[in-house]
Amino acid sequence: MNYIYIVKCADGTLYCGWTNHLEKRVAAHNSGKGAKYTKSRRPVELVYYEEFETKEEAMRREASIKRMERAAKLELIAKTGRS
């Protein structure tokens, strides 16, 4: 399974990415090995994710979310009740 995810950083910013192992990726972000952006903004909290059959589908959705404005991302997160 492939996932897109949004994590909320300690400074309140949002980071979107994709992975094929969600728990491991979030743990990597929190250990400082996930992404350069999140390394200095730990801890991060998983606030949203979607599942996809293929890597290509997940990457397309990730690109779509990254183009969204912050307000749209927060609305997406709010629909899941995880914020």
C-alpha cells in the first residue's frame, strides 16, 4: 500500500509527503531522518493520510495537495477529525 500524509510540525507548519510504510516514515521524521524540512521542526504529528494502490497515484495526489493553500489543507484535515 502507498500513502500520502500530512504531518503537523511543532511550529504549526504542515508537511506533505508520500511513503509505502506510514508508521516508519512518521517515526523517521520524529527521529530527524525524515526530511530536511521537518528535521528542525520536531516533533511532528500525523494529522492526515490517504491510501493508494500504486506509487504513481500517491505521488499525483501528493503533488495536488502540495499545490493547495494552507486553508484548503486544514479543511481537508478537519474532515477527518484528526487535527
